[in-house]
Amino acid sequence: MRILVTGGAGFIGSALVRHLVRETPHTVLNVDKLTYAGNLASLHPIANSPRYSFLQADICDQAAIAAAMAAFRPDVVTHLAAESHVDRSIDGPGAFIQTNIVGTFAMLQAALGYWRGLDADAQAAFRFHHISTDEVFGTLADDGFFTEETPYDPHSPYSASKASSDHLVRAWADTYGLPVLVTNCSNNYGPYHFPEKLIPLMIIKALAGETLPVYGKGLNVRDWLFVEDHARALTAVFEKGTPGESYIIGGRAERTNITVVTRICETLDQVRPRTDGRSYKDQIGQVADRPGHDHRYAIDPSKIERTLGWTAQETFDSGIERTIRWYLDNEAWWRPLVEEKGAVQRVGLAG
């Protein structure tokens, strides 16, 4: 198949592109605006493949996207391009409204025009796959799980913008007949993760001997999904999923934030001990909590496991060790992001 990936220079997008080029026979066009979080260095391992090409374009530019579809002739559009950092959405919600809502509208309009021009067989085979987040569902108490039937209840500008985009995608299916798929995933982690996010931030600050800033008491709970497991899940959805269906994707790896940070420290103690013999856990410190911080996210991925045969291959402990070893071995990838883009500076204190 011919797969058009938006946001393919981002964290999850680049993992999907690498997976598709390395592990499948599909041909990929990566469409990315290259904002601060887009990094073509994340595609270096597959950049020379004859089945990979790149186009710098803004998803809000409907004409450019329509032209890309007309030229590339995709069988599948996987729409990952988005502003994704909750803290940034607190300080600057406008970019999230523009990219996540207006950009998704432009993508849908371009895809609809392209799909209407296909013959009947190609129309039946086409898929518009929208990748979203479990944050659209809001917060959970200490028990229970998100499922595909969970009502939407977003609390941050980021999650509200993603919820809006999900609704737009389903509306284009119901109103115009566009064959769509929607997936909502839990927190991803792994190689090539922009250093503003929790796990890479803690790894890099630990190595620098800095305080590891844990929000509040660190008791907020997230489900963690290794990014390469997510890439395999996305591929299974657009290859085998039923149009109109939603699938939620999680790693069955619930952890409090303080547990995550502690595990990072314990792993670093083993693979890169501090020179003074102390534990990295001594660097953990508490900082003011994020405004509107959801208490708990947890996913029941039974539907995708049952209907598409996907399961996460990485445990949390094995995934964390793989991630830490990658950051230790790839300082040339993340060091410029820290020095040139201020990727470890905290944002999101407005409120």
C-alpha cells in the first residue's frame, strides 16, 4: 500500500515511518511542517530507502495537502501531525486550536476531495486513520479503565483540541461517507522522544546531575506504551481495522509518575552509575503541580487485542531499559535539542 503519514518527523510519526519502511512492503510519504518537535534526524535510519519520501508542508494548507494526495495517490492517510505537549497548551492554546482542529479539518477536506475522485474499488479500500490520545476521556478515579465507549471529558486545551478533532473525523464519516479509523493511545515512550516529555526529561536531567522535577507528590497515574509497540498497533489498524471503528491502544503498564521516575533512577544506577556512588534517586525533587492535572489514565486494550491480534511486546521495565540505553548511546541526537531549543525548560505554569 501507499501510506501518507502526517507528522512523520515527530516522535510517534517517525516510529511509524521507520516501522513501515523496515518491516512492511508499504511505500511512505512523510508530510511534516518541521515545527520545534519535528526532527528529520529521527528518520536517518530509513531516509535513503526508495520506498520513503518527504514533503515539508503544513496540514493547515489544504491546497498543499490536496496536491500531495493527488501526486502520491495514497491508499491510506495516517494523520498524526499535532501539537501534543499539555504544558505548552496551557501557555499557548492558540497553536493547538489551529493545528489540531483547523489542521484536521483541512486534512479531512483534502482527503474527501481525493477519495471522491477514486474509482469504486479504490474508494472501498481507502482509509483515513486519525491518531488521537486517551486524554480526551478526562480523568479516572482509582479504579476502572477507558474503553472505546468511554464518554469524552477533556480538561486541558490540548485534550480539548484533540477531542474536537476526533469529533470532526467521525462527522466526516457520518456526513460524507469517508472511510475513517480513530485510535486513542496512552502515554508513549521510547527512542527519539523530544526531551520536554517526562521520561526523556528525567533521563537527561539525571545524567546532568540536575534535580528531577516531579509534579506535586508524583501520584498521578498514566498507562505507558512503548512507541514501537504503538507503531505496530497503528499498522494493524489501517491494514485490518473496520472503517468507522475506534480502537484504544495501551501498554497495560499503569504507573504513578513517582514510580516511573524511581524506575528510571534504578535503571541508571545499574547501567550508568554516578561517580560518587550515590543513587540517582537522591536527585528527585517536587515542583508545583500542573494546572488541571488529570489524576489517572488507564486503558483496556481488549478490543484491539481481540479483533486485530495486537498485543504490546515490551514490558514497562524492558521498555525503560531499552529507552535509557538508547539515550545513553545517542547523545548526538538529543544534545542539540537541549542546547538549541531549550527542550528541558519547564512551561505550562500559566493559570
